[in-house]
Amino acid sequence: MLRVIREVLFHRPEHRGTSIQKALEHLNLVVRKRSVVFLISDLLDQGFEQSLKVANRKHDIVILQIMDPRETELPDVGILEIRDAETGEIIRLDTTLPWVRDTFRENWDRNQARLSRLFDSHRMDHLIIETSKPYDVPLIRFLRSEPRESDEPRVP
């Protein structure tokens, strides 16, 4: 476990882009034995759903979604420049406009609902870890929780 933590902490990516799909495809190629896989991500990526479904058939996938509350709502602060950390693209938003803030929140809510339906329909465990709160309490509660009675063992 210590080696895994060290690898995560000191890993230097080759590029800044995110591709959950590529990570899951790599997992499916190299890990042959059924495993418990923790996917730790903000899930602000697109197009990984099919790879996730395939990985979930082979493994027990646990989703740990890292969520920053500042990514869910825009405050009313005037003109805001936002830089995409992966692409470097800069966009300007007028946050004084209620429809801009509402649209931002609606898009967040719609995406979260879509992800929840995906995880529920494929019986994947999903835990949201908020960056504004200590992570240990929800993580320990999750790890100590008993399986639901309706859960039946899955056949690989």
C-alpha cells in the first residue's frame, strides 16, 4: 500500500490532458485477474462511459469523485476569466448575468445526474469527496459500510 501511495504522490505525467477512457482501456489490457479498482477523479472528462462499463464487467470498480464546490456554482463576481488547466484555453464569463450562473449550475447538475444513473445502472460504488471538507470521515464510513441486502454477488 505504501508503494502505491508513493507512486501516486510522485508520479509525473507525460502530458497535462486527462483521459479516463485511456486509463480504463490500459487497465483492461494489463490487469487480467479480477480486482477491486479505485477510480479517483473529478470526472470532468467525456467519452469514458463505454470503457467504464467494460472495466466494470471485469473488475469491481469504486468511483471516488473529487469535487471542488467552486466547480459547481459560479459566484456573482463580474467578468471572470477561466483557464482550462488542461488545454490552456481562456474564456470570459459575465457572472453578473443570472442566466450564466444558472446555466453553469444546470450543466453541473445534469452531468452529475447522468453519472449517477450510469453508476447505479451498473452497480458501481460511488463516493463524492469534497475538497472543502475532510476526506477521512466519508471515506471511513464508506469503507465500513455493509453491502446492500439487494446486492447479489456478480459473476465475472
